[in-house]
Amino acid sequence: MKKLLALLGLASLTITGLVVAQNQGYKTTTVLRGLENPWGMAWMPNGDMLITERPGRLRLVKDGKLEKNAIGGLPNVFASGQGGLMDVAFHPKFAQNRLVYISYSHGTPQANRTRVARGVFDGTSLTDVKVVFEVTQAKSGGQHFGSRLVFLPDNTLLISTGDGGNPPTSLDNGFIRLQAQSLISRLGKISRINDDGSIPKDNPYLKNNNADGALFSIGHRNVQGMAYDPITKRIWVTDHGARGGDEVNLIEAGENYGWPLASHSNEYFGPPVSQNKSLPGMLDPKLIWTPSIAPSGLTVYNGDKFPAWKGDLFAGALAGTAIHRLEVAPNGSISKEQIIEMPMRIRDVRSGPDGFLYVLTDERDGQLIRFSP
């Protein structure tokens, strides 16, 4: 098998019991350096970019070059542990309204939460900045904030928020991670709001008087990858497990994804998080990674530079320092996995408007890297 793969120019790799092949039919180019722990990226209609840096800076890439000065007007950011300035997204009608959305952690070490704010981008600063969403409960510590932003075709915004942290972090007389199952908590959820922060009238829990109307799906641990496929109209996420049990999930409105009552994870100190890997009324993952890869950014490739990649998912990895290409079958199952090894932690992966694939590396001297044929 190894000799055959060598003749074909492929490298054999094994993950979750599967042997997958790494094809070198691409080249990588470092487009930018000098980004401090970049977290998210988004393109404007003219091809310029905004990139977030976790310490709390929003950077403009203009005509392919990183502007020296950070964007002004940002709200105060709690940059500690896993928290900081996280994702960025442009309103679908940005060309008309100039609205930019950012997710970030806010507060103090003793009381903090994930927030989403929007502002008008004037080319150098955000103005008229308003908080349009926040986790309603404050938590302590610097773990599990989420937080990805994805606009849907109806101009509603999906927001992922983490469960608040690992034991012994607690809230309401129990481990905080149990909040992922509470319908009155935004911890461990995917929420959906209108572009002004109001609640869409067709949200799945809106008519439940004992639920937060912003909730879209529940039972998540720490979703740091989320992508919408405009062709299949599917919403995909990657969720961190604890020790093993990272997940790829296909999101449906009103569904429960199990955490922490059903999980393939083990505690960091040894035993399983739950004796149940699956439970009635809870949706199972489409793919499980054990050992953990610490999944980060996620994208659906929809460009024209790599025809063989059309419709595939690309997931970054922080622990495995790799990009995972996932082929999706028509029924929504994951049919094949390819590992693209990288020499550094990958924080975000995006399909660019020019048809190339772009990644951000999670380093103090972070890079923007382009994949081309």
C-alpha cells in the first residue's frame, strides 16, 4: 500500500480508523505575516478584507497589504484565555449599509460573556457601534466563548456560543456545561437573530414561554467552526469535545446535539463525560474525531480553482495542526476525509471570493496563507 501511494505521489495517513491520502496537487503562499493570533476573516465586495486579532484589534487588508493602523471604534474586549476579539462578518447588503458584525468576549475574569456588536465601517473606524446580542448569564474564567458568525440568505445571523467552561466552573449550583441543555440559557447554543438584534418570528423556540426565543439549536460544547452551504442549504458546525469526541454536526432548527448528556468525550481527568454516546431525541454527529483535533474555522469550498473540492467542507485544527477536507455525500453523510498537514495551528479556513482557499494560523506572528492549484 505504501509503495503504491508513493508511486501516486500520495502520503498515507490514519484518523479515526480510516486510512486517507494526502494529495499534493496544490501550492501554498503566505500572503501576509505579522498578525497577532488572528481569529476570523471576511471579504468586502471590492476584495479588501477585515481580519480579527484575538487581543482585540480589527485589521484592514487593502489592495493585498496589511494596513499599519488597526480599525478604531471597537468596544472594550476581555482578552484572556480563550477570550478576545473573535469572528467578523459583513452584512449581506454591506455595499449599501456598510454594516460590520464582530463577536467578542466582554467583562472581567470574574464576570464575562460573549457579545456580538455591529457598527458602520467608514474605511478606518467603526461608528454607531451597538450590541445586538449577548449571553444573558455572566460566567467566570476564560474558557468556551464560541463564537462564529454566519449570515443566512434571509439576512438573519447565526451565532455560536460556548458552554462556559470545564469543571469545576459552575453556575446555578451545577457545572456550567449543563447550561447547554437549558432552554433559558444562551450558553452552549447556536442562536439566530435578525440583523438589528431582534428575534426572528420563525425561530423554533419563540412560542415556548419557558425558552429563550433567540435559540436555534442546543446541546453544544464550544462551536468554533460554522458554515452555510448555499447549494444544499445546509448548516455545518465543528464542535470541540473534551478529551476526544470532537464533532462535525449538521444543524437543524430546534434540535438537541446532546452535550453533555450524550458525548464521545472523556473528562480531562479520565472517565467518560457521559455513559451515553447517543440518546433519544438528540442528533448524533456526522463525524467524530478521537483523539481530538481541536477543530477551529470551517468553510464550504464553493470556488472554481479546485473543481474536485466543490462542495467539500474544510475544517481547521488547532491540536492536529492540519486542515481536514471532508467530502459530503448527497444524503449529508461524510463520505471521505483527507488530511492536509500544516506546520502550525490553524485558526480559520475560508473559501475566498477569488476561488482560492485561505487559512489563518494561530500564532503571535500569524499568517494568512492562500492555497492555489
